[in-house]
Amino acid sequence: MSSITTDLAEAFGAARALDCPLCPALAGDECIYSTAPVSMPVVPGTPVRPARGYHAARLDAAGVDVQA
């Protein structure tokens, strides 16, 4: 496993151990939020899809350098 892969796995592991400060995701859960296609203006009625991952604020709370 390359160093960047190991670093990312450790970063997400640290973030996963915390509750998210931006959404209701608890420790051990991924953040789930809605996203709209970038190519469209977001107005009432714009179709959205759930997205999975981690908010940058959760990575920051875990002490991960999100600028790297």
C-alpha cells in the first residue's frame, strides 16, 4: 500500500471515530447529504441525489490536514 493510501486510510479512520459537526452522522457512520448537478442552477425543485463521504469539517476536527 502506498504512503498516500495509508495516509488517507488513517485520515478517514480518525474522522470516522468522531461525530460530524455539520450533519447528524454519528461516530462510525459516513456523512450523507444531498447534492445537485454542478451544471444546473440550484433552485426550488432541482433534483438532488444523496452523496456519501465525509465533510471536510469532520476531517478537520480529527486533526487531518485538509489542505494537503
